[in-house]
Amino acid sequence: MRAVVRDRYGAPDVLRVEEVPVPVPGAGQVRVRVAATSVNLSDWEGLTGRPGYARIGGLRTPAHRTLGSDIAGVVDAVGEGVTRFRPGDEVYGDNLALMGGFAELAIAPESALAPKPAGLTFAEASTIPQSGAIALRGTEPVTPGSRLLVNGAGGGSGSFAIQLARRHGAHVTAVDNAAKLDFMRSVGAHEVIDYRAEDFTRTHAPYDLILDLVAHRSVFAYRRALARGGRYRCVGGSVRSLLRVLTAGSVVGALTGRSIGVLVVRQGPDHFAPLAELVLSGDVRIHIDRVFPLGETPAALARVGEGRALGKVVVQPT
């Protein structure tokens, strides 16, 4: 089978398409003939090895030769003990533990997968698992009339979060680069900010909730942007910023009547399937920016990693 592989961390040019052995599912595992894999920022981080936490499990040599966690496809074979799926079933899920989605076949734990809704294409289904779980979790505290800011809102998680927050009656401010301002307005943001032109911690504040998908500022800046009683949660960013949030953030927040911390995102179908239901009901829209063939996976990763994607980018092996 064909797979996109690499032997070291680096830029997209370290990737290549190779013929590799067909993987065999072990106990509790499912082999999926991949129809579509969406690209997440975590794939870019795993490719480059930056930030440092992207090297967990493989400090010098990548733990996974083939990246790609959000897969959708058809069950090809099942391992011992698998009871929920059989060959021919259409499935989707976040295969973060094993990766391997940028290939014609991938092995995934049975527990990571859900039946693909008939109303979604494979490409659409592949956009939901990781981005959907982040957006659902990140917007849980939203209440009608509250002020939410989403930093890094022009990608997959951000575009879902904008729509979920609007659905709950929040006033949404979206932050990203200038090329994404119109897109963020189109998915429902009330206000948009070009982070290169404005510091959101000093303008338009204070906010009741900040969902930060690309944390890079100090905890004091985040405190300044929050209303008293407000909540800041980050789910990505530099190691230095995340460490500051985990350490000084809790202290600074407690002393000033605010909550500053890291967003804990739960994995598994229970935590992304609700978004699929909202898509099927028409309450949330999926925005696919580009679809790339397997051989152009490096370009797909670069489009996401370099901040050019509007919504989600998808790779299709065939």
C-alpha cells in the first residue's frame, strides 16, 4: 500500500510517498481503508517537532513514520475481540494514539472510531473528530449574552467554535491573520481582529471567555483581557506560554478573580459525535478549504501549518 512517510522531523520536504507493508490489526484494533484524512495543527507540530511537546514519545526520531489522525473510511479488517465493527462498515474518528491516516490503510483502536453518519461524505466526516472535540469542549461555558474571544479562529476548531458560540447566544470576537477576516465573519463572528495589527488583550476587552488555540502571550496579558469572573483556556501554543499558564496562570487568576488554565480535551466518539449531529441538523456548517491527493500531503500540511487554511484541509488517498 502507499503511505506518506518520514524518518526525521523537519519541513514538508522530509515527506515522501512509499510502498509499505499492509498493516495487520491486533487485538481490539480495526484496519480502515482510508477515504479521507483531515489535517490538524497537531499534524504540522508532529512533522516539525515544534513545539517541544510534539516530540513526546520520540525525542530524536519521530514515534510515527506516518502522520494523520482524523480519518474516515471503510473497515477493511478487524482484530481479535472487536465487536462494534465488521468489514464494510463506514467509520470515522480521531486516531491520535496510532496516527497513520496519510496512507491507503490505517490501523486504529476500535474505541477511537464511530459509525460514519450516512448524511456526511467521507471528507466531511474526517474534519470533525479532533477539531470538533476541541470546539465543543472549549465552548461549554458559553452562556447567552456572554463575550467570547477565539484566538486562531480561522482554522477548523476555530470555525466550529464560532458557530457553536453563536448558537448559544454569545457575542463572538475572532482573531487570526488578515487573510482570514472575511472568512471568520462569514461563519458568524461579530467582530474580527488581525493579530498582526492589534493586540486583542488591549483592545475590545474585557471578555467572559477566551479560547486560545495558539497561546503566545504572558498570563498577565490574558488576565488583562478577562472580565472579573472570566475564564481563559488554551489548547495549543508555545511551550513557554503553556508552562506559564500551568504555573503562574492559576495563581494570577485566583488572586484576581479569574480562571486561567489549559483546556482539557477528552478523546473518543462521545466527545466529537455531538458535533456531527449538529452538522446533520444544519446548525453547524463544515468548511473545507482544499482537498489534496495523497501525493500532495506535504502541500496540505504546509497550508495548515503556515496559517493559510480557511477552515479544514483534507487529504484523499484516491
